[in-house]
Amino acid sequence: MTIFIEPEEDIESEDGMGTYALVSGKTFETKPGSDLLKNTTKILVRGLDMFYGMVRALHGIDIEIKEKAVTALIGPSGCGKSTFLRTLNRMNDTIPGARIEGTVNIDGVNIYGTDVNVAVLRRMVGMVFQKSNPFPKSIFDNVAYGPRLHGICDKAYLENIVEESLKKAALWDEVKERLHTGALQLSGGQQQRLCIARVLAVNPEIILMDEPASALDPLSTAKIEELIHELRKQYTIVIVTHNMQQAARVSDYTAYFYMGSLVEFGETKMIFTNPVKKETEDYITGRFG
Amino acid sequence: MERHFHEAFKGLKEKLFQMGLLVEVAIGKAVEAFLTQKAGLAEEVFSDEKLINQLEIEIDGMGHALFALAQPVAVDLRFLTMILKINTDLERMGDHAVNIAQRSRSLIGEAPLTIDFPISEMTQTTLKIVRDSLDCFINENTELAREVLAKDDKIDAYNDQLYKSMATLMQFDPGVVRQALHFVMIGHNLERIADLANNIAEDTIYMKQGKEVRHHYEMTL
């Protein structure tokens, strides 16, 4: 398990990806079977307010994102879904004037703590965007980019990482004969899966997806959805989608946001068959929004 | 490309098949309980009914969830819609089995009435129709479904014959009216079970081919 706090000293790790130790000013190794690993809540958000300057974009969000499950964030445009998603890996830090109050804990650690290494956080919490953004490099170099940045130079090891990541992203069979051709020559759906492979190559634990299929045709969308269904066995996934039917198809949990507030959160099956709040029912039935 | 929710569809089909097997067994036990006056068998039918009802609720719940989560269209939509209809029909068959078992309870201790009618044959034919109708849906076999539909009149004919036989018996021996009426009602129960099995065969054809054959609709075109 990786954590993103600066260790007091560099720790050599078996996978070469920097398996750091858990902190409270000290370091120690986490092993499978530890109490932390038994915790089924991966991300715990309490009292989260998010501001863009003086404008409050999120209001008192309390939510528990479950480990190795898919959580969908739905709601009308401008309701704060993507803003909330970006708080989970501090991408909002890049926006001038953006600040939060409240806590976002991943594996029990507040990611907004002053001693958090944001670069390491963003390795652990990967992100896939609406518009696929492969680098203008080869397919191989796209996937190998992250591991290389983390100091992996061994050719055989890199080839292994690239192959495994492309297989996990359900792209290997389509590109294995042309790994050194340009990524931009791939179709839209393939480029998006390449971006997912790129995230997987750095061994994340959480994958954030901001409308990953909205620019894709129905068949490519179906492939992405089936990929998400497979990936959830290994990763915690949070997905923003405008497509409620997609949220129903791919997610285990659904959170309905409206005007910066979390209206309702629950198992997807319950949200889409018998939601608690009328506002939720009005939204998902199309009576509102 | 198979979608992940198609696995859930298979699970639903398996549950429906389980329910169908329970119903088939319950019908056989119920008639045997009536003919042999074995109280224990009747009690088994009542227990079976609880399981059948529980399965009905589970299948309805799973089906509704799948409508919401999978948004099925075309053959998947027809499949889910028919599953829910067949679910109801199987539960109704279970109710008829219970009705027969209840009649057996009311005759315990009385001398069994010997009648000039092959009630066991009618029962076995009904059970075969039920089995075939389940098979045709589970295996999506429209040929078998049409064979089931072609036998539609067989149980009706048995029922007519039973009715006439009991009417004659009651005229000649008013002392057997009570028992004879039970036979008439059991004939009605078996006839209704066969009708419900026909529904399953019709639903299979609609599910697989999108063709409407209910109420001999094809013949009206």
C-alpha cells in the first residue's frame, strides 16, 4: 500500500514505485492484513466546503467512498460534481483562489495536511479526463512516462509494466503489434483506454474519471464501461457522469449533487429504484434538471 | 460483446427455473395427496408454497432492479418483461396446487371415491405441459413452445370429460356429491395450470422472436 506523506528517509521498495510507509512522524511498512487494509471506507470526507475565491462551490459535503467499488457522481451542470472530484487529488490546488475547509481523508490520512506530498498523492489517485489527452509520443512511451518519471529505467521491467497496464486497460490486443507508433493515431476510444493504461502504470489505488466516455461512440462507451466494471475489482473508482443511465450501469454507489450540496448518497440499486429524497427522484426521472 | 449485466440475466433465469421445478413438484404432490389422502403430502405442498412465494418476491425485486440498472432494449427488454410475467404465472400455478392440497385435507377419513375417469393421466399430461413450457423458455426453444400451444385443447378436453363424468355420477348417487364436486374443482385447477403453462409458451415465442401469438393473434393477421 502506498501513502503520500514524505518519509523521513528514502525507502527502497520491491516494485521500484516507492512503497512508502505509513506515518505519524515515523515510518513503518504496511503489510497485507493490517488494520488499515481491512477498512472498507477508502475516502472519508467530512464537512467539506470548497471556495473559488469568495464563491462557495461545495457546501458541507459528508461522504464515505467505499474501497474497490465504483461511485458515480451525478447532478445537473454546475452542481459541483467535477469540483468535488478534483478535491480528491487536490487538482483544485492549481486554480488560483481555490481553497477548502473540512477534511478529505484517504486511508485515514488527511490529504490536505501540510506534510502531504501532492505529487505522490496524484500518483496514488490517478485521473482520467473527458477529453483523452495522450502525449504526442508513442503508445509505449505514453504508458512508460509515469514509471520513468519515478525512476524506473530497466528496459525489461518497463516493457512488463507497459504490457500489464495495456492489458488491464483492455487495449493490449489492439496495439501490441505497434507499440512504437504514435498514440495520436489511435481512435478516440483507444486513446481514452491508453490514458487509463497510463494511470494504471503508476500503480494507483484510486482512479478518478471525469466523464470518461462522453466524447465516445456507443461501442467505445460500452468498452469503457466494461473496463470500469473489471477495474473495480482492484481499484477504487469515482466517476462523474452526465449520463444517468451510465451511472446506473457501471456504479455500485451513486451520489446526487445539486447546487454544491450532496442531496443523497446510496447504493445505486436503491437510488435508481427507490430513492429516499423526492429531489433525487425528480432528477433521475427527468422531471427536473 | 456481452455486457456485465447479462450475467445477472442468467442468474434471474436460473432462479425462475428453480421456482418452476418447485411448482411442478408441488402440483404432483397435491394431486397425490388428494388421491391417497396423505395429510403429510398436503403439508409439504403448503411449505413448498412459502418457498414459491419467496422466490416470486425475489425475482420481482431482481427484475425491477435490472430494468433500472441495465436499461434493456430489444431482446433483453422482452426477456425481462417475460420473466416477470412468467414469475406471476408460476406463482398462480403454486396457488392452484395449494387449492388441490386443501381439498385433500377436507376429505381425510372419508372413503375414497372411485371414479370412471383417468385423473392420474390428466395430472401427468398437465405436468408434462408445465415441464415443456419451462424447458422451452429456459432453452429459448420456440419449436417446443409451439408444440406446447398445439396441445392446448388436450387438458380442456380432459376437463370437459371429467365434468360430464361427475355430473352423471352425482345424478345417480347424490351421496357422492361432495367428493364429486372436489374432483370437478381439481379438474378446473389442472385446466388453469395448463392455461398458465400455455402463457409461458406464448411468452417464449414473444421473447425470442418478437412475435405476438397470444389469443391466436397470428391467425387474425
